[in-house]
Amino acid sequence: YFAFCVHRLDYISSFLSLLWYNIAISAFQIQIMLEFDFTLSLWYNKIKTAAMERVDNMTKIDLITGILGSGKTTFIHEYASHLIRQGQRIAILENDFGAVNVDMVMLQDLKCENCQLEMIAGGGDPCCHKRRFKTQLISLGMQHFDRVIIEPSGIFDMDEFFDTLYESPLDQWFEIGSILTIVDAEMEDVLSAQMEYLLASEAACCGKLILSKWQNIKGESRESLVSRILTHLNRSLTGIQCKRQFQPKDVLTADWNALRAEDFAAMQSAGYRNCSYVKQFNTESIQSEVHYFMHLNLPENQIEPLIQQILADTACGKIYRIKGALPSENGGWLKVNATAEKTEISPVRDGQAVLIAIGDNLHREKIDAYLQKYNTDPEYVSI
């Protein structure tokens, strides 16, 4: 019986030893797991904090699109002025596919400590232009602005914008703020095939439509006007096989000189949409509808009537807009922005003697004849 009890005690002792061993192993495993969880938690929090800091430090980039002569530069002047008044540090990038960038002249008065103006002009071909675009964005990204506003040419491939921003290192510095599309209330109900394509493709991905020149439309209610414009735009979107269809809530119709804080807030937070469509034209084929007339020196009292004659003459082609800068008689500069309905001429700090005609089926030689009649600069050239 004694031997039996000793045998039982040995069994119990072995069992307790094994149990203690398992408890010790479990405690060790729990300690390791707790330490791992703690380390993992610290690592996760560091990554989360770094990601949040990265998002907070990223520069928002706004793209302002719209067909030729829609009023992009005028809108940007108001939009940027508001951001400057808010104390934001901004940059404006004029991204023009043409040979000369006149819109820079119209924004010169915005230059200050909190507003930097940069430009890209020309490029020879789309690939070269894209490289210059990326290089300029890298330069701006390294300066850590609060916001960068891009005004492309009225002839613009939206893929260039998205593709470039997704490339390294730009994807680490920039995030898309808003894509805003300026729609001209005075545009004709039927445009050329190229202009219809541009109208639709540049609006397809926008977060908000901004209606321009609607005050000039008389005898039509604002609701009727918006409905008519959207019918035209949605028809154009269907024409490029885009499924998006705009509604009145997508349109901002307000006096740009009296925009409210909530209007600006809505534009800054408008965002963008991912929409697909069929490319029917490329920038190279459409670019032929822009002509440049350089080395001009015209009598001041002849500038406005001369431009209106050119716009009215159908032999010159279908001209949507003439813009540029001309030397004034007092040694300064005049900026010119003209459509068939209105010609604006005002003093500007800097300039370049050039007029740009934008339209369909332009006849450069006809426009040359008008300008050379009064031009006194012997180095005049047009392209």
C-alpha cells in the first residue's frame, strides 16, 4: 500500500511539473505576444501618424478647364484673389500648349509674397510638353504651397493631368483638390465637331461647372438658361460615349464679383469624378485653330474698332476670341481680351506685343491684312 501511494505521489508530482511547465510556457508566449502586439501597435501608430502628416502636408492642386474663350483666366483671377485674402500661399501655373502665353499678362497684378506665377509655353510636341509640365510641378512641389491652380490651354488632354500627377515623386506631394470647368453661357447651341469634343472631354471629370457670362443673356430666365446649357453639354457627353449627365445642382451660377464665402468653399471642396470617354481628337490636330500675330504696334484709338472688324468678318473664319497685349503710347502695356460681344482693353504692368486669335477655320492671311494696315513694327510676323 505504501509503495502504491509513493507511485501515485510520483505521478501527481510529474503531472504538477508538467502543468507548471505548460503554465510557464504559456506565460512566456503571452509575454511575447504582448510585447509583439505592443511593438506592432507602436509601428502602426507611427505609420498612421506619418500618413496623416503626409496628407496634411500635401499640396492641393486645382485644375480649371474650359473651351477656348470661356473665361478661365478671369475666373482664376477672382478665385486666386480669394485664396490670397485667406492667407493661403498659392501658385498659378499657366499650362499653355501654344507658342506664347498671354494669360500670364492678365494675372500679373496677383503677384505677391503669397502668390507665385509660373508658366509653360510651347513644347514642340505633346511628349516634350508633358516633360516640361512635370518638371514645373516638381519645382512647385518642392516649395510646399498650400494650393496650386493650373490653367491649361482650351486645347487640353485630361489624361495628361491625371497621368502626370500619378507619377513619382508628384504622387507624394500633390493631391487633387477640385476640377472646375468654366462653361460659356454665350456659346452657340451647335459647335464644330472639335469644339463639341473639347466641351465634353474637359467637363467630364469636373467636380463643379461654373457658368460664365450668363449676365449677358437677356430675355431668358436663369433656370431656362441653365437647362439649355446642360442639354447642350449632356448631348456632347453622349457624343463621346461618356455616361455622365449633369444636373442643375452641378452648376454654380453667380456673379463672380460678388461670390460669397460659401461659394468659394463649395468650389474648393468640389473634388472630381472618374469618368471615361472616347478620344475623338488629339491636341496636335486641334492646335491649328490658334494663330499668333507678333511684333505689333497699333494706334491706341484703332485697336478696338480694328479687332471688332476682324471678329465680324466671316472671311477671317469663326473667331471665338482675340487676346493678347500691345504697347501703349505712354510706354506701358495694354492687355486685350475680345469676343464678338465685348472688347476689354486695360493697362497692365508687363506685356509682350502679340495678339492671339482662337477659333475654327481661321484664315491667317485675312487677319494679317487687317493688322498690317495699321501696324508700324517692321518685324511683324504671324504663325
